[in-house]
Amino acid sequence: MKFIDEALIEVHAGKGGDGSVSFRREKFVPRGGPDGGDGGRGGSIFAVADRNINTLVDYRFERIHRARNGEPGRGSDCNGGSADDIVLRVPVGTVVSDPAANEIIADLAAHEQKALLAKGGDGGHGNLKFKSSTNRAPRQFTRGMPGESRKLKLELKVLADVGLLGMPNAGKSTFIRAVSAARPKVADYPFTTLHPNLGMVRVDDSRSFVIADIPGLIEGAAEGAGLGHQFLRHLARTRLLLHLVDIAPFGADANPVAEARAIVNELKKYDEDLFRKPRWLVLNKADLLAPGERAERTQRFIADFGWNDKSFIISALTGEGCRELTYAIMEHLDENKEAFTAKDAKENLGREQ
């Protein structure tokens, strides 16, 4: 199934039922007084995160969601029935926003997390509520309140610990195949990855992490060029970025340093927070270099690129260096687990406020 990560929907909560105007009419009970009941509440619309769902494809075809209205009040002090709420089940990691107001309604990052999208209207009061010592036969009542209506955008941000960055054909899909059970398409031409892929990397029996592969970036991605810009949002939740570089390109005019700098520039243009995330340099396709040439090519690239953080040289095709890299990633995630947890809690608190 094609990965669907965006959808536009309309939600219309139900209107509250009107209050009733009624008087008690019963034999041997003269002047029975008012007995009009209140109207029922209109149905509300909620979104609930469900880990058993992985796409928003259903909401591409079913765009309008309308709750029922509350029932009107009746005589004999009978209130109208409230309408049932509608629950929209979405994948974990879905962000619900209101484009018109430019605000985020909910960020559903945990299983069974629930958010109100549109509140149903309250029911109106019947004339019984207006009875007083000076108004014994009231004919006043109130109508039900209208429910909220909104046009919302659903946006899925996959939940992964590690994200892969790189130019098309840098070997990201080959790498995720080498370290996990994921099997994305791999070919000897660029743009083979058309949608995000997730892979579970199991380091040992009790430790693992999730890695995300997105379509390759090209220069101008922040302005909409290519495919990768559509999926950069999926790296927003990651804790570590791996910047894969083809250290042995086939083209004589290829410049790996310029391509790596272009990726960094696009990342900075797209999102400063994403740019500031921890990022490691991974030089791929070492199997295409002679053993004596690897160290020289690596040192020259790092010097020209001006890189002073962690770097690794691997071959995703043969698996060389991949095991050491996954252990280093797991160690980094474990060491910074408390900091990540505190940051997530602070962000969630800010969203709730």
C-alpha cells in the first residue's frame, strides 16, 4: 500500500437539541405547571491514536465527518437524548492542525492518546428551568447551541529514533536493509525510495531502535524540489540523524563535498530545530575503494567538508562497519535517554498549555 501521510478533512459536530415548552395536563391536577425538558447534547468528534494503523489513506476518501444532533426536549420533564460521539482512529504520530487558524490542535504521539477535534453543542433549556415564584407559567425556552465545524489537516510524522539523510543513491535503502529486517526497494539508479521506510534494528535481546529512511534530498528541496522535502517532517521526532555520503561516486564530475554541504544547507533552510539535532557523518560504499585508498579519501573528505564530529566509514552492500555503527548508535541513545525523556515531557506540557 502506498504510504499516505497527509489528508484534509472536515469535521462537523452535532447541534444541541432545543428545549421544550410544555405544561402538565392531568385530570384532577389543575394548573399543573411547566414540565418542558431540556434538549440533548450534540455529538462531538474525537481523534484517537491507534498503533495498529499506519497510514491516513482512509481519510483521503472519507473526508467529511458529521456527528448527529441532540434530540429536543419533551413534556413530562423528559430531556432529549444526547447524540453519540464520533471517534476517528489515526496512526500514532499524527499531528492535527487547523490551517485557517495556523495552529496545532493535537499531536497524538502515544497509543490511545485522545484529542477533541469538534465539540458538540449544548442542549437548550425547557420552560421548566424558567419557573419561579413570580413566573409560574413560563413560556420561555432556549434553542440548542450549534456544534463546532472545522476544516483540519492530518499529518503523519513517523516515530523513529534515527533518521537517514543523503542525496539520491547515497545508499540509504541499502543501509537500512543491512541493519534491519526492512526491505525497501534498492536499484542502481536514484530516486528508488518514493516514501518513508521504517526498520527495527535489534542490537541484542533487550535493546533495539527504529530507523527511518526518507526519499533522497536534492539542492532546492526546502523550496519544494524533488521528493525528500515532502517527508523531512518525519525526521522531526528522531533523536539522531545519520548523514550518508557516497564516498566513491562513479561520475568523474561528482563532488561529494559539495553534495554534502547542499544537504546541510537544505536542512537548515527547512527547520532550524532539525538542523541542530545530533548528526553523524557516515561515508558509504567503502567496498568500491582500494584498502589503501580508504583512509586517504576519508581524511581528505573530512578536511574539505570541515567536519569535526563523529564519522564512520561503511559498506552497506557488504555490511562492513555496519555492526559497529549500530552499537555506537545504541550507546548514544542509551546515554541520552534521560535528556530525551525530559525534552519530550517539556514539549508535551507546552502543547497541553
